[in-house]
Amino acid sequence: EVGTPEDLAYKQLLDTCKDAVASLVRQQAKALDIERAKFTHRKQQHHEQTASVQALLNLRKVKLNVGGCRFATTLDTLTKHQDSMLSAMFSGRFAVEPDENGEFFIDRNGRPFVYILDYLRNGELDVSDTDEALRRQILREATFYNLIPLINILSVTPKQHDVVQWSLDATLKSVNIFLSNKSLTAVNIDEGHAYVMGNTPFETGQHAWKLEVSIPTSPHWILIGISRQRRHKDNSYSDNGLWGVSSCSQHYYDGVVSTEPTNIKHGDTVYVLLDADTGTLCVNNITLGWRDEIRGIPTGVGYVPHFNLYDKCSGFTLTPVTVQHYQHKTKRKWKKRHIKGAW
């Protein structure tokens, strides 16, 4: 039945609206299907990562095959440093599967990995007895595994790790100096100047030592320095071949004395560094926060640590330390810093 023109127009408009609505529904359904697929994919990824992490967590130990060398450790050890390659490898973010022997293979040199694993277990690594070639191998592997703290340890030169064990010399001292504690503690048992020296000359390299100072009575005088001579009189501070600083604002430079605002008191801790290669002596009072440097000391000469005490019952306890330890203890902002160059 044919209707009026108005009916036909209405019918055409209604059909157009139906088509538009149907198209819009199809578009929305398609977009919803895409989002549903994305959500399903993310959900599957999450389940896979969770399962991977759980599988690793369920492992009592982790077996590694590093270049043919086999190791057994724990997940906690391998993931201790979060920025490292090993931590990322066993984080569950990557599809890492063991082989048929239950081992995770890493195509790296297995010999230095002994030291890598030792560091991960203990948080420190002593490489003082390793040769330079092995040290470089360990450093290369530490760089590969991105173990930044270990890289910093291995980047320190060998001489900074080494410490020459020495003590005070019972044959190079005044009669009033009493030695004890395996010749590491010296005390002046009477009034007046008295000297004591170390038993090891340093001709090359860097050498550091720590002093715990005890000068309970006035005028609280002590000299800390080095000497190229082996014999001295009691008032050795005036001798040629001696460089050092005293607690009463005095610098001694090969027989010449100058005045500098320094101070050392009872109970202070003083760190000393001799760089025999550059002719530099650094004296750091970490208790009071000042530092003195004496430069221009002739090189190529064997220098011996030298000390002079004045007060009765004054003394000190000596401890040889590594250059690395010295640098760690003296790394700070100093209240005062005096540098004396060559005269």
C-alpha cells in the first residue's frame, strides 16, 4: 500500500536512522573487542611473569653454568644488587629457562665469576693478593654484570690497597722513649724533647698511617713528620733532612722553621700520608678538622716516619693504614688548609 508522500519521507528517515545506529553499534563492538583482546593479552603476560617469578622463588638454589664452570647459589644472592644484569636476569621480566640439567647458562669466563659470586655473597672483596691480570679480568666481568660498587673497588690502584706493615724502631729513639704494644705505642717517660722513628724507609709510592695522640700535660707539644736521616739528637726538630708539623703552629722544612696556625691536642686522631713519588706530606687532624700539606720534598730518597715528644707522659699509638682507608677517613671539607711549597 502506497502511503502519502509524508509517509514515504518518514519511512526513509527512519531507515537512515536505523542504519546509522547499526553502524555505530558495530564500531563500538569492534572497539570493545580490541580492548578486550588487549586486556586478555596483558592478563596473560601478568600470569606468565607471576608464574616465572613464582617458579624462581620456589627454587631452593639456583644452578649456574658460567662458561663451563658450574656454580650453586641462591636467588637472593643473585638479585642483591637491583641495577645489576644478574638481578634483571632473574627478576621474572625475561623468559629465562634452565637447560635439561636445571642450570642457567651464561656465556662468560667462569674463572673470575668466582670473585663476582664471592662479592655478591659477602658485600666485599679482598683483591690485595691477586695479580694485575686477574684484577683486570674481574673488573671486566664486573662491568659486564653492571656491579657498580664492585667496579669502584676494582678501579682503585693496587698501591691503594696495599699497606706496608711497619713499627717504631727501638734502635732509632731517645733513651726517654718507652715503646710497647709491639712497638706501635711510644711514650716520653721524662720531661724534655725525645724522638723516635719508624723502622721502614719509604722511597717510592704512597704510604699512610694513623696516630692516636696522648699529650695530657702542658705545653702539649708533639712533632709529626718524616726524616731522611737515621740518627738524631733529642731535639731532632731542628735537624736538616726533616719535614713535619708540630702541635704548636710550627712547620719544619729541612732545618727551616715557619709558623702556621696548626694545633694537635690530647685525644686527637691524626692521619698522615707520604707520597714519596711527588714529594708531598699531608697531615690531617680529623678531630679538629684541619689539614696541612708540605710539598717540594726531594724525591728518590728513603724517608722514615719521625716523631718528637716534649711533655712527660705524652705519647701516641701508631697504626699503618691503606691509602684507600686514609682517603675515606679524610674525605671531608676542612676548616683550614695550609700548603707549604718548596723554600
